[in-house]
Amino acid sequence: MFPLIDTAYFQILAFTVLGVGIIWLILITFRYLKTESNKQQLSLIDQINALLPQTQCGHCGHPGCLPYARAISHGAAINQCPPGGKHTIQALSILLNQANEPLNPCHGEHTEPLVAVIREGECIGCTKCIQACPIDAILGGTKLMHTVIESECNGCDLCLEPCPVDCIDLIPRPGKQLRQWPLPSHIDVDQHNIGANP
Amino acid sequence: MRFLSLFNHDSSRIQLRKSSGGIKPLSNKASSLRSRIMSTPIPKILVLPLLQHKGTPAKPIAKSGDRVLKGQKIAEAADASSAPVHAPTSGRITGIGLHALPDEFGTLAACITLASDGNDQAIKTTFTADFQNMSESDLLERIRDAGIVGMGGAGFPTYLKLQSSNEHPVDFLIINAVECEPYITADEALIREHACDVVTGANILKRVTGAKQCIVAIEDSKIDAIAELKLAALNSAIQIAIIPEKYTAGSEKQLIHSVTGREVPAGKYPASIGVSLHNTGTAFAIYKAICEAEPCISRITTVTGSTLKTPKNFHVLIGTPIAFLFDLCGVDQTKLSRIVVGGSLMGTCLPDINAPIIKTTNCLIAGSAEEFTEPQPEQACIRCSFCADVCPVNLLPQQLYASSRCQDYQQADNFGLFDCIECGACAYVCPSHIPLVQYYRASKSEIEKQRTNRHNADKWQARFQFHQYRYKREKKQKLLQSSSIEHQPETEHNKQADFSREKARLEISEAVARVKARRSKLITTSSVATEREDKP
Amino acid sequence: MNKVIYCSPQLNGQQSIGKIMLWVMTACIPGVAASTWFFGWGTVLNILVTMIFAVALEALILWLRNKSLRIHLADNSALLTAVIIGIAIPPGSPWWLLFSGICFAIVVAKHAYGGIGQNPFNPAMCGYVLLLLTFPLNMTTWHLPVDTLFDELQFSTLSWTSFMFSLQLCFPALTSDDVQLTEYLDGFAMATPLIEYELAKSSAVLVALKNNTSLFASTSNTGWEIVNFGFLLGGLFLLTKKIISWQIPLSIIMTITVLSLLFYAPGSTAVYGETYLHLFGSATMIGAFFIATDPVSAATTPMGRIIYGIIIGVAIYSIRVWGSYPDSIAIAVLLGNFFAPLIDHFCRPRIYGHSTRSGL
């Protein structure tokens, strides 16, 4: 074998390859940075609003999810949304780089999905609930039967208050509530944390 | 590595490609193959869930108290992604209610309970054994009517699968007789004794799909079954592919790649690449439906485990309670520690032994504590990558585990969490005894829940925005109206409008009073007190 | 019926971390046996003393961290670290050297990052590099009972005398004024076998074969090469047991082979030695099969492992030839550990059904 590196040939080749390699790396880095900056940046309020559950229920003390998002961007607490639960609080804490807090109980409890149901025998057709519903999930007309469209109702319970005959109930959403496997717990590796105990 | 198949009619041979990953556990199949398939006596009660397949539950057409005959349809398909349910034997329907399904959570679902009368009287049907003269649409209609679903465990309605393969030209029809999972021997026993019927079923499928090639894939360790299959396929155009023994070689996507060299694109079905894959049990059920006019009312199920005196394969009626089958086999209750539905690697624990056999139950294992030891405590991941070496889908299980454990669901999705087939090979080889499949299942359900929540939030936001727009629009219209009204003199019409508002208020208060009176009457007369807080 | 519902799979392969570590330690036996045959009891004593320290330290830390000793000591990871460090540290080193090395390796390099599975750097190599930097003289001095340069046998390597010699080097407090014992401290001291002039020699094994002398005689100078063959044997054994993957050892060895062939320059500048000597006249074999393949700190994907091996191979060769350290395995492996997360991020396998590699 011959000592390759002593020849000028080899050295020129080596430097060319090295130079091309460095330039290529620089170009890739620039391209990567450019695509990152090109991504659309939503305003902070829109980003916060995208994390909220959009039930427009008002439990947080603000008249809807967008006003609450605006308030959060001005420094309001992030743990005031019961329908969002701890997942929303966690997502908000990550977005805003704030501490993760438990849900503030004075705004309500996080429940399973609920829907409103009108007891049709008692409905008097006053349309007050229709006006109260923020997402138009109640079907009906003046002096005609009112009914909640179950697939559209989000359980915000704004229709319960205005009803003069008090004929609306909030019940757990009917349908197959599928059980699921929980994440294995890690309190201590030495306990036998296996499986789910249904 | 290329492996050439041993038998073929035409000179073209099937070239098998090596599938990635996979493990070679002990097969534990010998004990249940020692005897022939046994028929079971008719159980007194049969429980038939309305949802035994992937899709929407069937709609019952028979009512409680009806007398039904064997093979009679008692629930019809609710929509295109549903399958009908038939009575496995003659008897009387005692009820339609909630009953535990044979899954790990004991989910309660709507089931039809049938009390058998012991006569096993079949419904009268017109019986045509000559399927060659039936048109494809007739065959398809018969298959749909018979309620046949994927019997290998997936439970996809076969009619739907065949229909989607009609939209794309089918190059390969594959009958999956590989059955790689330990303990399960149902397909092997079926081929050993009914190879001709399976081949006929395959031919029917070939006709219906219009496939260019029909291949039966079988594992190389099933020697008797291969011999029977070769004999049965002697005069047909069916090719036999012999797959080297390995767990996950029989998984649908891996088998398709092995036999045809094509990969099923993520998120799509095999029909999109011109492949139609069906289980052996499905082919047999199709034969029964077309040639013997028997709908999907029975299946072969392996009942095995070290606590049984006589493990074997049974020809069971759908809806047989599992406890009944175990009593037939002579189970040693003192040693029984774990009941598993399915094989030992993808099977699930059974909480309720009274759950019924459904169309997709292919195996039951009554295991002892020595056979199914307690899982050892989970330890830290040592990044050994044994899991990545055995993953048949080329995922990185250690990264999926790390993302799932940190609940970083976006990252888990990026690493291909939804491509995971939950075969269990990674958890099988993990030296730290990490329950990997549980992590993936928990993450998948969490991600799906988040997706549903996101979808709902978008829907409600759109509705809310429209509500606001509508409100503004109405207000603007009212303003326009009132501004135009202001310039008009007070007319009779306006007076009436005012008057009607008054009238409405009066009517409302009368109606409220009526309802209150009715309600107070109900409270005093009924014995059950209603809990409502009084509103002013 | 089932009180607890277990998630599938219902069976597992009965593999455990303890068993894997035990197999790796077993695979070290041929190399250590060869080392004992040629160089005396030093290595074995090193290993034993380090093991005792390792278990004691690990137990202490686990107790401080409130972890169950029964489960975590059973994973044998402390023992394996001790074996590797024991082999790496020159025989005849005093006990406090061993203690410092293993203490840093287990307490700082492993447990300070979170315990097994969490350390980004190879703990044994961290301990070795610390010793190299803080006690350079001790780390480059090998006490041998046999004078390899002058072909004179002072005493047999496997004798009781040799053992006492190694013991006294390890625990200097055992030396007494007894004349007979102090005599033994005159054993020859040399730098670790891979020193610059060694690379200029031709293979001792080939020379021995040509001269028809026994490979195992201490006069034939084949010692270090036989030791490497022993570790190669152990490494191949691990490969057949599928405990380590083939990508890392193969890429390290291939890279060193290619580089040494490329830069081979026989003559006065003896560092550009033969390929054979680079592979077998140094610690390459143990580095390739036992040290670089430590699962926790290495890259994990197949393609990633090849690149990881290439980086380590380039580093081993460069530092050995152009750097100033006698052997470069430790530093090279640590360099590879720096790159491992980056390599894992970019080198992902293509998932079945996807046309491109998964999103980064």
C-alpha cells in the first residue's frame, strides 16, 4: 500500500470533499430554518382558544371561550375551565410556560360528557331555551315542541336556567362508553402494577 | 432470503419474501391436535350479541317470546357496515338485553338470549350446491345474508371487504391458514378434516373477487394439513405458499408482503393494492353458506390449556357460554388461574366466564399459574432494542414507550403509534418486563379521545360562530324593520303586534301555572319523590 | 374468574436484564483467562475487588434512593460495570484507584442521571477517563511478573507468588519489612501494551507460528494478541446469542481496517502500523464487542448503529495515531455517546406502509 496522504492529489481531493460537505451542511441548516419561520404563527389568543373545549358554557366567569382566551392572554388563571378538565389546563400550562394547577373547584367539577334532554310532556313552547343555547342545538318554534339535538348538544347547561317550567335535565351522554386500558402506574417499580382492575 | 414454494400446478412458483421482525415462542399446539374436531351438545341457553363484528350493531327483528328455527335471521344488518345474526338452533327467544361480551373489560352490550328446545329444527331453504352457475352478485348477496364476518379475530364484515375489492381489480386472493400464534389450532384442524370444503370456499371467493391468483398460505410446521391441502387443491388453480414458522408471519399486512411483495399503505386497506385476504374459517363459512345454505351459526374454536383434561378443537354454536365448553373439557378448577380468549400473545383475559362465544372467538385457554406466570415488576428501559428487532412493522417501540410514558401524544403519533398492530412481540422480548402493549393501547385511546374532543370543539365553535352571525343578522333585520315602522303611523297591525306580545306573556304564565299544578299533583300521587330544587 | 386483568401478551420470553448482563460477563471469561495466563493474577484481582466495591456502592445508592435492593441489584449492571473497569484498569493498580474509578462510574455516571437506563454516557468509560485524567502515571503503568522485553521469567504467572505480588500491588498496606515479599515488587513496569513502538513490530502470533513456537509460551510475546482473540471469541459468542447486535462491532472493525489500510506507512513513523496490530495488538476487540455495545448509551436503530460504529472507529484510529493517549477506546466511545441521541433522531427505519421515513 502507498501512503496516500502524502500526494497532493489526495490532499486536494480531501479538501474539496470537505469543503463541499461543509457548504452542504450550511445550506441544509438554512433551508431548515427557513421552513421553520415560514410556518404560520397564530396569535396567542387564537392559540389559547384552540386549546379550549368550545362549550361556551360560561363556567369560567367569562361569556364564552374566546373572551376567556383573551382574559388568559392578559394574565387570568388557566384553571377555570371545568369542561376542559386537567388536559386543557396541562396544555395551557405548556403553551404559556406556566405552572400546572388543579382545576379551581369554585368554577365547577369536570364531569363525563353530558347532554340536555327536554321532558317534552311539560314543554310549553316558550323558546327561551332556544334563545339561550349558544350553539343552536335546540330545535323548535313558538308554541311548538322543543327538542335538543343530542348529537350537537355540548352539555353547557345554559338552557336549564331560562326554562320557566324547569323541564330540562342534564344526563350523561348515552351510548357505548368504551372502557380503555390505563397507563401502567409508576408509583414504585417494586409493586406489581399490572393491568387494570375493572 | 428467497424461499421457493414446493407445490404448484403451473410452472410459476411463489417467491416468498422474508418478513421483518417476529419471534419464535413455543407453539403449545400439539395437545389440542391430538384428537379430531368434536361437536358440542346444544347448550340450554345461547347468548347472541348484536355486535360481533367491526361496524354498527345489528338490529333485532325477532321479539322476545318468538319461536325461531335454526338458521333463521333474528337480527338484520342495520346499515352497510353491519352484519345480520342468525339463530344457531331452534328454540324460543327469552329476551333482548345487556350481557357481558367476551372481552377483557366484560363490556355489557345488547344481546339476544335464546333458550334452545333441543330439536335443532332447521329452517327450510332452497339449497343450491352448484355455485358455478350463480352470478357474482347473487353469491355476494348470499354471503351478506349469511352474516359472515372475518373469523380470524378481526370481525370485518366479509361482504364489505368483497365489495371494496370489487371496486379495485384483485390480483391476489390469499387464504390465511398460517395461524402463527401459540395455542390456536382451529384453522389447522379445519384444514386437516375439511380441506376440500375450504378449497371450495376459496374457489367461490375467487369467483366473487375475480382474482387472478388464489394462494393459500400455511405454516411449514403444519405437515398433516399441508398434505391434505395439496390433495384437495390437486385439480384447481389454487397455489399453496408455505411460510416458515414465525410469530407475526400470519399477520395480514406481513403475510401480504411475504407472498406478494406489495406493502399495504398506511391507513388503507389491502383492497387498494389489489389483494384480498381472508381467514380459513371465513372461507369455510362461505362454503357452508353457499353450498349447504347454512348461515354463520357455528365455528371451530380451540379449547386448550394445561388445566384441561382433554384439550381439543370444538365445532361450537355461536352463542355457547364459555363455562359450558370448559365443563365439557373437564377443567381442573383448583389449578385454573387465568382464562384467555385468543392466543397467548394477542389474547385477552376473561373476567366473566359466562360470556358467550362470538363469531370471532378462535381460541380459549384455561391456564394454570405455572403456565401463565404473574408479570414481573416493570423496570427501567435499558434501550437494548430487542423490541425494535422483533417489531414486524419496523417501528421503534422504545420511542413509543418513552412518548407514551411522558404522555407526549404528538410525538407518539409521529413515531407511528397507529401503525402498531399490537402483536405483543415487543413486550414478549423486553428484558425489563415493560408492559409495552398496555402503554400503546392507553396512548391510542387517549389520542382518539383527544381527537374526538378536538373534532367536537371545532364543530361547536363553528355552530357558535354561526349562532352569533345569525343573531347579528336578526338584530340588523329588526333594526331595519323598526326604523321603517317608525316612519309609519301607528296602524291596526302594530297595535295587534303589541297586543300579541301581551297575549303571549299571558299565555306563558297560564301554561306555567298549568304545569306547576300538574307537577304538584304528580308529586302527591306518586310514591317516588322527584328531586328538583324549586325555582322562583 | 380473573381477579386482575392482565394486558396482552399473556406470556413473555423470560428474558431479564440480569441474565443479559450475566451472559456478557461470561463472554469476558476467555479474554480474562488469557490475560491471567500471560500477565498474572492482576486482572482477576482487579475485577474481584472492583466487583465488591461496585455492589457495595450500588446497594448504598439504591438504599438512599428508596429502591428495592432485591430487584435492582439482581440486574447485575453494577457487576458488569465492575468487570469492564477491572479489565480496563492496568493490573497492579492500588485499591484506591479502583475505588475512585468505580465510585465515579456508578454514583456519578449512572445514578446521578437516574439509574440504569438513564445514563447518556458509558459508566465504565466515564470512570476510566476520570482515572486517566487524574492519575495518568498509575494508569499507564503495568506491573508484570514476566519481563516481556528481556524474555526472562521472574516467576510463573499462575503461581501463588504471582498472586501475592498482585495482591501487594493492589493493597500496598500488605507489604511488610519481610525481605522475601518486598523482592516481588521488582516486577517489570511498562506502559500499557499498546505503545507506539509496539505498532512497528510485526504480529507476534504470526512470528510464533513461523518459528513453530507455542503460542501460549510466555516467551513468544503473543500475550496481548491472544487476549484480544479471547475477547473476539467472547464477542462472537454474544453475537450468536443475539445479546448484542452485529452492526456496532462490525462497523468499528471495518472502519479501523479501512483507515489503517489507507494510512499504513511502515518505516520510522511506526504509529501507522499494520491493520492486524490495530485490531489485535490493542484493545479494539474488547472495545468493539463489550464497551461500545453497552445498550444504554449506544445508538439504537440499525442504521444509526452503523454510523455510531463508524464515528467510534474513526475516533479510535485518530486518537491512537495522531493523539497522545496510549489507548483511545474510552475517549472514542464517550465521543460516540455524545452523538448517539442525534444519530437516533435522524436514522429511523422506514415503517411498513409508509413511503418515507417517519416525520422528524
